[in-house]
Amino acid sequence: MNVNFAEISKTLRERRRELGVSQADLARLSGLSLHGLSDIETGKGNPTMETLLKVLQVLGLQILLKTTALPAYTNAAEGSQES
């Protein structure tokens, strides 16, 4: 999985600042420690999806996932057609 956590961290930080919300307030509203939120915003943390979704919800953001087939799996699927 290729996830750009640096981009996610940057987006969270920018959105928080746009809304005029302090890190302490966002941490409290998200149910996180201030240190935990700071780690996420600076790209040092490795939040679970559940934690990330809590922060996104408070900020009014969502993650859109795009799925693509890997070439090896595409070729394998084409070659294993059942009769």
C-alpha cells in the first residue's frame, strides 16, 4: 500500500489552522493526547485508521481511496479463467 502520510499530515495541519483550532482543542475533540496529535501532524506518528478518522471527522475532512489492480494480479487473473 502506498500511502503518503506526509501529505495527510500536511493537510490535517493546514485544515486545523484554517479553522482556527488549536492543537490542544483538536486533540481533546478527537479523544487524543496533545503529544499524539502533534506526532500525527508532524508525520512522526503512525495512527490507526480509527484514530485518523476521528481527527478527520472533527476537521470535516474525508479520505477517498482509489484502488487499482497490480500488474502481476491482473495477469494472473486473466490466465486463470475457469471453464
